Amino acid sequence: MSDHTGQNCNEEQDRCPQDDPQKGPETEETGENTEVAELSELSKRGYQFLKEDKIPEAVECFTKILTLDDSNNYALVGMGDAARKRGNFKDAVAYYQQCLTQHPGNNYALFGLADCYKALGQYHKAIEIWEQYLRHDDKNITVLTRVADAYRKVRDFKHSKTVYLQVLDMEPYNPYAIIGLGHLHYDFKEYRDALFYWEKMLESHREKVDIRVLTSIGNCHRKLKTFEKGIPYFEQALERDTYNFYALFGLADCYRGLNQQARSLDYWNRILELDSRNKVILTRAGDAYRSMGDYDEAVDYYQRALNIEFDTYAVLGLAMVAKSQSKYDEAIASLRRLIQQDPKNYRLYLELADCFYRKGDKYNALEIIEESQKQGVRNSYLMEFIEKLKT
């Protein structure tokens, strides 16, 4: 959602007019005029080819320019843009840097270079370059939203929010800033604030709103555990896209949160029809069957997950089935193995201690809780269990 398209910075008519070779000084030399005209024509054709995604043809035009003028800023940026369109970001970086060496401050080279660093996940470098760009054009909303996005990626909440709000001061309903603020607050677990921005987006776009805004609002309600409020948004998303994973997952998880396991299973199984080897969903479906007391189905789903690869929650699910069937020794053996692999998981200690407690062995149950404390595991459920053991 952070793909900004508000300004096309690759269009020939928008490129650095101060450096336009067509506006070079008049000369009496006919040959020189001819060369300038040839460069101009090749440049126009090259950028037209770029707009049409005819990359080889564009590269051919820019290569011809560089054989005549190896420091031509249009051709160097054009080669950078062509490489970037192909996903060859390192090659693109080299062309943009070569341009900036010859033409410091070239806005289009700066813009392209920053976008390459963003694509390479080098967000700090991208921010540095975009800020250089903003020294020449500090009102460019496209660049400002990119800067805010990059700050968000490096989890700099303060600077990201400041820049997004700067955009909204200039353009109060800018969709990229509104959505960006939603993601920013969501990333920092400020779900109510995220809701404010995504609902603002919904209000301004209504039935034309991006489906991801609907699932984002639903996800906020999931996180806030207001499951009933989240369901309508996931349903709206599903009406638009019957196979949308996030809508299916959201509905399944909301019904799970409402303890309506049978309804959650409808959606877990719909996901599995599309992706039968999704072990996370297999374990969630197994949990639903277990909660409903259908242990045979639960075991089948857990085993299917384990047939894909080892999964802690599938093994835990099998241990919980064994525990529910009073097969405490079997459950204890599984839980001990899991603790060896994940010694900081409070739930494993809690379930293991409960197995001993159900066997009437309070001594070992207490020892398990004490072992968790030695591992630095702290949790209110563990403390409550200690109180239970003392009674």
C-alpha cells in the first residue's frame, strides 16, 4: 500500500528542465546543432520506450547517447531507470551515482537512487538520499511519503509520524499518508489510533476503498479482541475477493476468539482448500477440533502439519489431546521435549505442571514452576498456578 504513484518522476517532460539539452546554447556550427538534435531525439525516444516498458529499446537509445556523450545526465538516469525496472537495483545504483558524480543534485538521479536503496532494504541510505532531494524540492509529497515510509521501516516512530503529518498539512486526504499512519500505529501496537486513520480512509473512499483497508480495520479489532466488530469488515473483503487469505484468516480467528469453533473451522478449511500444506492453519484447525472434543480429527490435522515439518504447536496440540484423554505420561514426555527446544515458553511449563497436578503429584508440579522461574520465565498464569498448588 505504500507504492506511491502520485507523481511520475520518470516522464521526459518532467525531467530537470534546467539541464535540458534542447535548451543548450545556440551555436553557429551546423554539425554541433545536428548532434544536439540527435541526442534530444534519442532521449525522447528512450523515455517513451521506458513508459511503454520496452526496456531493450530504451537501453539501445541511451547507449547510443553515451557513445556520443559519456556524461549525459539524461542517458545515465535513463539507464538507471531501465535497470531499476528490470529489478537490477545494484546496476541502477551505479548509473545514478555516475550521474550524480557528473551532475550533483540531479533530482531524478537522487529519486531513482533512493528508490533503489529502498528496494534493497537499505532504508537509512534511502532516507539520506531523499533528504538531499528535499533540499531542492521540500514540498514534493511523493518524496515526503517515501521518507515517512522509510522511517517507519526502521521503526523511527517520531520522525515517520512527523513527516506523514507534514504531508497531511499540505494535502489533508492524501491516501498514502493516511494509510502510512495506520500502518505506523499498528506496527507499534497502537491499534485504536491505527483504526482512526484507516476508518478515515474508508470514510473518504467508501465502496471504492482498497480491500487491504478493510482487512486492516478487521485486524485492529482482532488485536483489540473486539471480534464482533471486526467480522463485518472481513466479510466485506470476502465479498470482493472470495479467496482473500487475510479475510478468511481474519474471520476464522474472530470466530475462534468468540469461541465459535465450528464457524472458525469453516474458514480454516477454506484456506486449506487453497493451501493444503499451510502448517499454521493445520494446527489452528486441529486446535478447533480439539476444543470441540473431536480428538481423532484434531490428531489427523496435527499429524498433517508434522508431516510437512516439525511444528511446536502441532506437538503441543498432540500433547493437549493426550492430556484431555488422561494420557498424562504421554503428554509429559512431549512437553519435556518441547521445553528443551523452547525453554522460554511459559505455556509449556504451565501445561506440564498441570499434567503432574492432575496426576495428584503437587511436588513435581511445583518443581516445574520453579524451573520456569530459574529460566527467567515470568507470567501471571504461572503465579496463579503456584497459588493453586498451595491450596
